[in-house]
Amino acid sequence: MSVFIIAEAGVNHNGSIRLAKKLIKAASIAGADAVKFQTFKTENLITKNAKKATYQKEITNTKETQFNMLKKLELNFEMHKKLIEYSASKNIIFLSSPFDHESIELLNNLNLEIYKIPSGEITNLPYLRHIGKLNKKIILSTGMSNMNEVKDALRILINSGTKKKNITVLHANTEYPTPMEDVNLRAMVTLGKELDIKFGYSDHTLGIEVDIAAVAMGASCIEKHFTLNCNMQGPDHKASLEPDKLNEMVKAIRNVELALGN
């Protein structure tokens, strides 16, 4: 079974369907298995006066609120539909992380087969139950959580109706970008052994070395932020790979797979 590589576009489309399509095309050319976006309704996610994260303040307009920044980055139902169709035409799987109940239903209505649960929702029990009862394939990020919280999340997903064999747990660090000394890649293997589950790595470091190392250590899934240009305006561009580097990462992962053998 080859490593499932997710090129995470996230909100790097800047609210533009034209840019989103360019990201899909770039991910497809690079050879990624899936391209992932984010699905949210800002009103359901944060308060009007929520402060930006430190890294967001450093790279976006400080006078703009987090609410206004995110509002511009929403993708509506029709945009999702167009992007799913475009992804299919480029032979790449469309994925998205829903951040609220309305978004979970939106993706279900669009027949998404895989749900990516972001780190911040791992202790959101009603959210987990909602996704769990849909009986989809699930990729669960574990940044900001401890082992007991991950165990609880898995128990809720499984008790709600999702088969354990359909869940992959990703080790993650939610610092953007993640310093090398904070990666703790061995924790990824610990997660897999302790939970007896498929595991992988969601990477926020600046290079591609950690992704390659993760595959050598047994990761079955790699998720990596990418953008068309690191200098674009927006919260996540700076901590993302440009297309040529994404290409390099995918190629290196496939070579490592070959080198590991059966």
C-alpha cells in the first residue's frame, strides 16, 4: 500500500476559485494523491473580536480582525462543487477539513468519502460524534492533544459507527512553522503502537526532510501545506511548500518507498 500524500492547499486559495484550481492542478502535477482545503462558516467558528494567532499577526494585516480575515477565505457550496469536479478532471482526490457541524453536513451532501479532522477539534465531542456516525474514512490530526485525548477521540468515533480500520492518526505539531527540535517524530511511531492503528504525519516544518524521514519510519499518510508562492498575502503561505518543492517531496517519498521494499 503506497503512502497517501495529501497536498494541503488549506486557505492558500485566498478566497479565489481561480487560485484554488491552480492549486489543484499543481498538486496533481506533483503527483499527490489528494488536495485538501478547509470548510468553515466563520460565524460558527470564532467571535467577532477574536485575536489573530501570533504567526498570523506577523504575516497579515494587523488592523484586520481574525473574523474578517477568515470570512474572505470561506468556500461556499457551489465553489466546493466546482472544485470537486475540477479535482476529478485532474485525477486527484478532493479533501477538506470541516470546522463546524454545518460544514460536516455540507461535505456529506457532496459525498466526500474521506474526512480530515483538524487538531483543534480532537476534544470537540459532539463534532466527533457527528462525523463518526457518517461511517467515512477518517484522517485524525493529533496536534495540541495528549495520548488520553487521542484515545477518547478514537473511542467516540468508533462507538458512533466508524470502523477502526478506516481511521488513520497523524502525529502533528501545530506551531507554524515547526522548529526541527519540536517535531518529535518518534511520537508518531508511539501513537501507532499504543493505539494499534494506521499512522502518519502532518507536517508544518519548512523543509521536506521530516516527511521523508516519517515515511522511512512507517508513515502511511503524509500531509504537507503548499502554495503557489510563499510571498502571497495570507496566513499560511509562509509555512508552505512551493510547487517545485512539493514535486521534489513526492518524488523523494516514492523513491523511499521503492528503497524500503515489501
